[in-house]
Amino acid sequence: MRTGRKYPDMLLQIIVLVFVMFGLVMLYSTSTYNGRVRFSDPGYYFKKQLLATGIGLVAMAIVTRMDYHRILCFSPAVYALSMLLSGAVLLFGDSYNGSRRWLSLGPVSFQPSELAKPAVILVLACMISRRKKSSNGLLSLIVTIGMTLPIVALVGTNNLSTAIIILGIAVILAFVSNPRYLPFLWIGITGVSFVTIFLMAEQYRLERLAIWRNPENFEKGFQTIQGLYAIGSGGLFGRGLGESIQKLGFVPEAQNDMIFSIICEELGMIGALLVLLLFLLMLWRFLVIAVHAPDLSGALIVAGILGHMAIQVILNVAVVTNTIPNTGITLPFISYGGTSVLFLLAEMGLALSVSRYDRW
């Protein structure tokens, strides 16, 4: 049994705790109106998020103290479970706002797609590290990315944004483990071709592109326009915490995907930039841990977490600012979503577990 030589990365722990506290404060500020109107309880969303966050912190503490090599031994089972649950969503899933993404077990509902992200990170880290001597060939690259296609297909049926994140994680891990660059050019061309065909296959996807280009001409562009109003009205220093006007029913489901627009309105451009700088600081810590990981599997785990976080933050901010079409991506640690915050904190535990064995 291996023994960690030091305490887990203290700076990463501090960053995570800052995000947790800020996320809860921002969520309460953003969700009180919707909670009062829909459930006669201003703290409805906050209480549920607080419970999930508490469970997530316990999970993070447990995972941090585990040897990540032992966790990797269970990666095939975790991946199979995520496949099973994602398939169950298609048969027994609950719909919300027109999307079937949730499974219910009694009073508890959760999104299996959130489990798929760490599952893919673990199974690919395990597979690549075991095949490291033959991981430089094109066939190995295809196998690595192809390994994720079943879960991408299952998740993408009802949750395209999460499927994009999962596929992005796979590409990043393949890139990190492969010193050759030319194959990724063909992968990029293939990916763009596939996305083009995928978008043209359904009318509602083409409609999203039209809404993105001219949101003022469509009823469904209301959320985007109101989000941009929120960003503009915040100015440089914001209206003040809790003083948002757009969250009062103008930005639909403001506590979810569009919470970054409320951050801009209440805390201004300065506050929004500080949040993004904190995300950059977190990504830097992931990079440091990955570089000093004791072996390839540890480096790949942290690289996968880094990729997941970077992709999700970039896509969320891009959607809110109407840089890309709306894809329904949450902002890590801040947007409402119990399943999301629980598995994000578990991923932080994985990164901290790797940091216990670093080569400093």
C-alpha cells in the first residue's frame, strides 16, 4: 500500500472552498425570486444545493484520502454503471423543460450524465496508462476516442452539451498521451464534418443557429437578450449583490445556465473577471499537479479534470455572451445542480489524491 508523502495541494483546497462559498452565496442571491414564486420558499434552491454541497465535500474528503491507483481499478465498473444509468434515462427518465435528463429514486432525482464525466476520465486514464508503450499509433488514438463514443451517443440523445464535454475530455486525454500532432488535424476535420451533419439532421438545431445569429427575431431568443441586458446593466462595478433586476423573472431559470449574466449584473465586469481569474488559478493548479504527478495515470486523471473544467467554463461563458449558440451548459460550482456539484467535488478529491503523491 502506498503512503502519501505530503498533505494534498493546499492552494487547490482553498480555491475549491472559495468557489463553494461563493457559489452558495451567488445561488441564493439569484434564486430567491424563483423559489418564492414557484415554491413559496425563497431558500428552496439554496437548501437543496447546500445539501448536495455538503455530501460532495464529504465525498471529496474521502476520495482525497484514497490511493487513486485503487480507484482506477474500479474504473471499468464505474464506466459500465454510467452507461447503464444513461441508457435507463432513455427508458425511465424524467423530463424537465422539454429535456429528459433525470432519473428519480423515490424523492431523489439526479443526472446520470454527470457521472459519465469522471467515469470517462478514469477509464481512459486506466486504459492509456496500461497501453503506454503502444499509445503513439493512429490505431491507439482511434481506440482511445472510440472508447467514449457509446456513452457520448447515449448522453447526446438528450443532452448534447454534456456529450460535447465528454468527447472533448477524450480528445484532450488522447492529445496529452500522444506526441504526434498530425492525426489530430484529421480528427478535427472529421469532428467538424460530423457536427455539421448532426446540426442539419434536425430542424430545431438549425433553429438554434438562427436564434444565435438574430435572437431578437425569435421568441426563444428572449433568454439570450435578457442575459445580455443583465451583463450590460452591471457596468464596471455592478448594481450590488442581491440587487439584480433581470433575475426577477426576466432571465428564465437565472440560477441555472445564465447565472454568469447575473454575476455580471450584480458584481460588474470587475467581479466577473475575478471569477474567471479564480477559474484560471484552479486550472493552473491542475496543470502543476499533472506535471508533477508520479506516473502517467495520475497525470492523465488531472489532465482530464483540467479539460473538463476548462471546456465547461469556456462554453458557459460563450453561451451567456452569445458567442456560440445556446447549449445548456452550467457554470461549475456556481449554477444550480446538486448532481453537478457533487461529482465536481468528487473530481476535486481525485486531483487532491494525485497531489498527495507528487514528485516535488
